[in-house]
Amino acid sequence: MREFGVGLVGAGTISANHVAALRTVPEARLVAVAEPREEAGRTLAEENGATWYPEIDGLLARSGADVIILGTPSGMHPDQATLAAQAGKHVITEKPMAITLDGADRMIAACRDAGVTLSCIFQNRFTRDAVRLKRAVEQGRLGRPVLGNAFVHWNRPQEYYTSAGGWRGTYELDGGGALMNQSIHTIDLLQWILGPVEEVSAYTGTLARQIEAEDTASVTLRFASGALGGIQGSTSAHRSRPARVEIIGTDGAAVLEGAQLTAWEPVGDSDPLSAEDVARSHEPEEGEPWARSHETQFRLIFEALRDGTVPPVPGEEARNALELILAIYASARTGERVRLPLA
């Protein structure tokens, strides 16, 4: 079995999740951490038998680092992914893959030209019930979908934004607010399940937090299939509730709250999941809606690297959620409906 050396760029909260997930992947071994904050970077590296580098250049020059994981602010991803690709490294990036379509396209092109892979972490796709819902829609088990909604009513206190160097909620590094950072997972699920969106109309506001970008948004959607829907995303709610995806069809309906189907009304009694679906997803335990989803997606990514196949959620696919959010921002900014794809 081939073992891949992994270099981690960033030593923040999300990087701890990456390290925990990597420990469960037989093909992966953390060998290096790049982080300008010496205490955070050195501590994370030494705790995991890796080498600390203050900058990404030192990590990329190291032999034995085959795969680079980007756990840095989103606005930094395009430059870092390009450097990694040019150094011959496979790239795994946290969501969003970039904050502009130009940045996303640069990442895709750099990895393609270098002959390396680019995959994006959208771990919520890998829970058993999310896959069950997608398969039911594909198989017509809900009839024709007529409505698809996504709700993310969360609380992020002001301290969340002022900590971690103050990059959160900025356009330059975070790319936006409640939609681009927090709601993107659920937005990705909605368009992954129901297919592409062709038109949006949106309002956004900064109503409770002192940040540059939005803390609240409300959106109406028209899908390419003709179905209608909506998105609500907020970090200003008084408390966080489970993110929710609702699919209403002519013959059935389903509601996914967190990682669990809380309403399940398909046509027929048989389970729409195949054996392959079961193998590529996990049944969450109570109280951990997505904790093991990182493990599942990392396992599948490294299996694909081992087998020379395309890893799950490649860059071209991860771009879709970014484009949808950028269309929402354009609509809110101009007060007009915006059609996709964006020009």
C-alpha cells in the first residue's frame, strides 16, 4: 500500500479536524505543517511527529510531502494552490475553494496543467442520509421536485469574528459572511441534490454583528429543472439550530436536519442506497452530525490518489457552490435578478 506524505498549511481550528481525520486514513501520514505563528504551528507539528515551517515555501521544498491541505483563509487558496501544483503536489482545500471565480479557475488550471488533483472539502455530502436523499431524488422517489429550500440559522458571537486575526467576515480573506463561510455547506448540498440553479434574487444585511460582510441573507431560487426554492443564512440568530434542507416533490417529501432525515416520505419502501453508496458514506452517531464526515471524505480522497482516479468533489464541481453564492451577492448588490452561469 502506498503511503502519501501530507503537508498541512495553516494551524487553526479546521486544521485540528484535518489532523484527526488523517489519523484514520492508512494511506496518509502528516509530515509537515506550515504556519507563520510559531507557537501554533510548532505545537501542531510536534504533537503529530511532523516538521514545522514558518512559510509554505519551506514545506513545498521538502521531499516526501505529496499532498497539500489548505486550511488557511479562503482568499489565500488560489496563490497557495498554484504554488503547490507547480511543486507537483496534489491539493486538498477547505471550502470555499476560492472567493472569486477567477481564483477558482486559476486553481483548476494550475492543477490540471501540473497533472495533479484538486479536491475540495464538502464533508456534509458524505453522511448516509444526505446520500439517501440525493439518490431518492435521482430515482424519482419524490416525484417531480417542485421546491428546494436550505436554512442555516446559526449564532456566531462577535468574538468569533474578532478572534483568529480578524479575517472572518471580511471580503478580502473570507469572501463574504454568513453565506460564504457558514451556509456554503448547506447551499452545496441543495444544488448537489436538486441540480444547478439558473436564477437568483436576494437580499443580504449586516444586522447584528460588526463585520464587513453579511450576517443575514434571504434568497429566492429558480432551478434549471424548473423547481423553485429559497435559501436563508444567518449567523445572528439567538442560538444555532441544525442546518436544514427541504425537498418537496409531487409524490413525496424529505427534510434533512443536520445529518439526519427528520421527514422521509418517498414513494415505495425500499432503500434507494446501493452497496457502493453505503461504503462511501457513514451513519452518524447521535450528537456528531458531521465529525466523521471529514474522515469519510479524506479516506475516499486518498483511495482515489492511490488508485489514480478522480477524488470526490474535484475543483470543477466545488466551483458550483461558489458561483451560486457570488450570484446571490450580485443580486443583493444590484437589486436585480441574476442568471447563472455568471458571465
